[in-house]
Amino acid sequence: MMTYIIRRLMLVPFLLFGVSILIFGMLQFLDPIERASLYIRGDFKSEGQIQAAVKKYCLDCPIYEQYTNWLIGTIDSVSGEREGGILFGNFGWSKTTSQPVADLISHRFPNTLDLTIWAVGPIILIGIWLGVQSAVHHNGIFDQAARIFSIVGTSFPTFVFGLLVLMIFYANLQWFPPGRLSDTYSQVVRSESFHHYTTLLTFDALLNGRIDVFLDALRHMFLPILTLSYLSWATFLRVTRGSMLETLRQEYVTTARAKGLSERDVINKHARPNAMLPVVTLAGFTVVGLMGGVIITETVFDYPGIGAAAAQASAQLDVITVLGFAMFNGFILIVANLIVDILYGVVDPRVRLS
């Protein structure tokens, strides 16, 4: 198992290099003057500032020098300080929010991660349960209802479902508001008495003993979680159902039944564990999608996560910010893919022995 993990870890630097080449290649669609203007803070950019940026960041140099400078930055000859360099966390300046892109990501990502942590449990557990039950009761009433649920869920646009639950639960019932926190509790979180231990609001609220803040945060996250869960349940149901039906037809399942094992043991100990390989893949990339920022969901519910920030940057043609998000999401995807590969080896020993 350790050899299998080491082999997968050795691939990570090459994948990161490939992602960086792809992102850097996107910048080459802009001419040096346009790229120089992306490094200048503020709306007004004089000719002198642009020429200085071209020289400073070597934007008229050969392509390999530009890539090296973009990757590791340059050392200022006067101050001796490093300027730029994505390897050192400098993704550029966000004109959308007037702050470094790295700061924007660090401020918004904890909100998205908080949402992911509370959404991933209902999405995966309920989705798998629905798929397993649908396969076990093949062509029964539960299976027919589940298939209708799946078809509706996969064909329902995210923004339509989001607006629908907003109208029902916020506009009409006024139970679950959009946003992140109520104004009263926002002031509590910004106060000096509230300590930020993890940067995750719900966990910090619990660590501060503020159950009221915790419940208010969950109340604001309920509709995004419901939207993400419903649309994901449909996909998990279809994948799990198909894998379970195929597994239930295998000879070892028939043998287990012939030995007199109860149907519950056949399902839980023999069929379900062996049907989980495609579900592990789906679960891994579902988490990636959530952590990378669910753009439509966060935008509809005015949730201040990384997805909403990316949508705002795209709308304002903030190229540097968008590419910074793309680089960050690429890193998340590579890490998640590594975790999925390792889980493959845990779930199915044949994978790590091949």
C-alpha cells in the first residue's frame, strides 16, 4: 500500500507543473501591454507605469524567462525583496475587490470550506442510501419513485431550484435567509471578544461557546446545502444504483445467498462494499466541486464564498483574479484526485496490486 501511495505522490509535481503551464499559456493571449496593466493597482494606468511594469516583470523577454519570473518572481535590486511569484503565494492584484488575489482566496475559501463540510455528509450518505435501496428493490415502488426523482434532479437547473426554494423558504415562510449571518451576529463575530481559532465560522462559534451564532450560520447555509444536496442526490442515486445492480448479479453474491446468509448481510457485507468504487470517484469529485466554489449556488444565495467571488471577477473581466482561482482550483483537483486514488487502493486491493 505504501508503494502505491508513493507512486501517486510522485505524480503530483508533474501535474502541478502541467496546470501552471496551462494557466500561464492563457496569459499569452494578451499582448505585453495588456498583461502589464494587470499588475498595476488602481483604475488609472499611465504609459510610464505600463512600460515600467513591462520591464519589471520582463514581459517582453523570451517565453521561458517570462514563465520563470511568473513562477518564482523577481528580486528588487534596491530593496532586495521578492516581487511576484505564484510559488510564493503572489497571484497578482484583484481589481474587483482591491486586494491581492491570495488575500481574496484566503478570506473567501473558509466560507466555501465551511459550506462543503456541512453539505458533503448529507450529499454522500443519503445519495448512497437512495441508490442502494433503489437497487435492492429493483423495479419496485421505491425504485420507480427514485428513478423519477433522479430524472427530475438531473434535469433541474441549479439556479431554478435555488430560486424556487428561496421563494418558498425565504420570501413566503421567512425561515431560512440568504447570506452568511444576520447583522446582529455579524457584529458579534467582528467583535474582539470573538476568537477566530480555525477561520471556519461554525466551528469557531462552537469553540467560543456561541451556540446562537452557530445556529444562525447553519440557518443561512440550509438553503445552499438543500440545493446542492438535491441536485447531487440524483447523480449519486443513478451511479450507486447502476453499480449495485451489476454487483448483485455477480456469482459471489449468489454464492453468499446459497450459503444461507441473510439478505441484509449479503447486501451490507458482500454487495455494497464491492459496488463503491465508482461511487468513491463521484464522491471525490463532488467534494472538489464544492471546495472549488459552487458558482451558481453561492451567487443565488448571496453566499460569500470563493465561487461567488469568481463569478464577480468574471463579470468584471478581472483576468488575474480568474486565473488565480483557476490555479487554486487546479491544485484542489490534483490533491482530491490523489486522495481518490488512495481510496481506490483501500476499497479495492486489486487496484494497489496492479
